[in-house]
Amino acid sequence: MHEFAEARKAIEAMIRSDDLPGLLRQTEYLHGHLCPYVSLGVKAGHYAMKTLERENIGMEEIIAIVECNNCFTDGIQVVTGCTFGNNSLIFKDLGKTAVTVARREDGQAVRLALRPDYTEQMLSRYPAAGPLFQKVIVDRQGSPEEIHRFQHLWPAISKKELEVPLEEQFTIRRLSLTLPAYAPIFASQVCSVCGEAVMETRVRLRQGKPLCLTCAGEDYFILTGHGMTITRDSDHD
């Protein structure tokens, strides 16, 4: 690995040595807490990287295609090194806890999709978890004591789930993909209304003057916890 990729060395070493607890700790820094789906992302990312045998320094050597925007995806980003910022993370808004990880040089890939009975099976192993999850996370009505219990139980479960055989959690397929070309580099223009720089592909001309999508009053895509939608700033006025 190149000298300028020093920060990635620790994660690559954990991948090679199958240090799943170490990878989970690294993911906690990004995600903010531990939960079972973070563990699943760590395990899926680890399996894919071991299978593809390709180190990644964030220059699009590895491409990850995620199909959900839940906790799972943070595990994928940390372990594979594929992020939105380095243009190697592709998001398909399919609502599936699944990922395809591919090598750019030859398109060899592996897809892992969560088994439909996983969550039910997982909760059956920890009977106290389901009711607490419903009350604290889904209903957001947990008492301070219940929140405290949940905040101890959920990380403990995430660590235990590292020990579950991967095949009990995921279906796994090898694939060969045609990947999109390397991300292009676009110039910026200055919006004639707000004065902010904006990527030229998002510029709209009005009477010959460049405007950003906000100042032009046009729709744009937005990703929230509800998924991908189309909006415009006037919708929030």
C-alpha cells in the first residue's frame, strides 16, 4: 500500500487477520453506536474484501453498490473504504439490506443479501431485545431505565452477532459486472443570485446568467431517512 494511504493500513490489516471486533470498533467511530445491522455491514464488507483480494485506498479500485440507507451501509463504507466522497459508493434505493462489491480492473464482484428471516431469528436469540427496540427506537417512548438497558443490550448483541456463521445471515453470489466509468471532474460556476460556487452540471441558465438549482427554483434529489425523493426549497417555506 502506498505511503499516502497510511490511515487505511490498520483496516486492511484487520481484514487480512479476520479481526471482526476491530473492524466493528472502527465502524463505531463513524456510526456513533453499535447495533446488529452495523455488525452485518462489517461482516459483509469483510467477506467481500477477502474474496476479491484487493486493497483499496479510495481511488475507485473497489466499487460498492448498496441497496439501503440504514446502519448496514456504514459498516460497508468503513470496511471497504467505498464512500460517497471518493465516488466509489453507489446507492440503489431498493430498500434491501444488500451490497455488491466489485473490483474495477476486471468487474469481479460478490453480492450479499440479508436473508428474509434474519431479523426474526436474531431477535429470537435475545428475547428482551425486540420489546425494547419497539419501545425505545420505533415508538420513541422508552423510560430512562429502558433506554439505559437498551443502550447496553444493543451493542452486546452486535458483538455476539459477529460470531454467527455468515451463511445464516446472508445469501451470497459471485458476479461479473460492467462498472461505470471513473467519476468525471466537473468545473464550477458561480451562481449569479446567491454567489456560491456550484458544479456546472447543476447550473441552470436564466437570461444567460448561471443559477444554482435553489435559486432557479428547480427540483433536486434529496436522500433522507425515508429514502430518495425529489424536492425543491420552496416546498419547505
